[in-house]
Amino acid sequence: MIELSHIHRNFRVGNQMVPALDNVNLSIAAGEYLSIMGPSGSGKSTLLNLIGLLDRPTSGIYRLDGEDVTVLSDRQQAEVRNRRIGFVFQAFHLVPRLTAAENVELPLILAGVPVAQRAERVERVLAALGLADRSHHKPEQLSGGQRQRVAIARATVMQPAVLLADEPTGNLDHKSGQDVAQILEQLNGGGITLIVVTHDLAIGQRARRRLHMLDGRLERDSGASGG
């Protein structure tokens, strides 16, 4: 499903080019559950942003379902991102002035989904995450765990094939973090490909496949199919 071939990503810092990703080769099958771990600056979030089409490689090829998405225009990448990839971030990234339901509705509006269908889909995904009675609350009226569940609802309302989670439990207490991890794993059990970046070893070890990064390279791949 996801195939990265000889991926390099360099950033200019002053007069120098600094490699954030150094010749990364990675294949991820549909439905896999993997974590990406490593020290700060190892390239974890850069790799996740690249997989999520929020960034482009300096060189190399990224194929999604066999399609080379590195050659797509920004608009074409945005369309692929909206329909096929969901994002969950540590800081939630909810729009403060919008209710939970309105935040979840945003991807559907961008995709041009009719109003009647939007309302039904938003109601269904919020109910599935135990938020039916919080749909008209704004983010400031929700707990951290509830805000992250709203973010997960927004990330999955388009029924994406891939869900990318960047430190999804980083701003949560232990119990809320465990609840969020279980929700993500239930979504993976339903067939979604789940990729989690985390500093939390306990969260990372829950994944069936665990990638360890160091200095922009894949240092270790534990639990990979056939290896």
C-alpha cells in the first residue's frame, strides 16, 4: 500500500543542507499497525509528514496504492490527502470557535459532501466515539481526552485508508492516553492502516510492527512481515 524508495529529505540550515531523512526504504501493507520511535531529531515526524503528503522528499519515490504521488501537483496531493489519509496530532488542532460536530464536519465540506449526508456521518462517528452528548460543545468545554476523540472523529469521518497519529497521547493523562490508544487500535481492527509516532515506549510497543529511527535512517524494523 505504502512504498518509499530511496527517500531523502534535506533542509537548509544557514549555509548547510541537513539531512532529515537519509535513504529511507519502507513498505507498509494495508491494515498494518506500526509505531515509529526514536530520539528527538531522528526524523520521525518528517517521515510521518511525508507519508501524509504534508511534505515532499528532496529525492526518491513515494507510491501510495501503486501510484507515484511525488509527481502530483499540490492540489492533487491535497485531494488524495483529504480522501485517503487521516491525521491525529498531539495538540488536537481543533478550531476553537467551532463545536465538536462542526470540527468533524470540516473534511466533508472540503470534499463537497452534500449537507444531509454530512449531518448523518458526523452524528454516526461522534456516537461511535462516545461523544453524542458533546456534539454541540466547543473545544474549551471538553476534556483533553474528549478533544482527542473529536480529533479522531474528524480524522476518520472520510473513512480514510490510512490514519497517521503524531504523539496522539502526548497531552493526555495516563487513563485518557490508554483510552485513545484503544480507540486507535479498534479502528485498525476495522481495517485502517495505523501509523503512530511516539516518544512513549509503552504506547510504541503496543504496535505489531515497530520502527526505530536514528539520524534520519531506519535503524531497526521489529515485527515486520517475514522478518
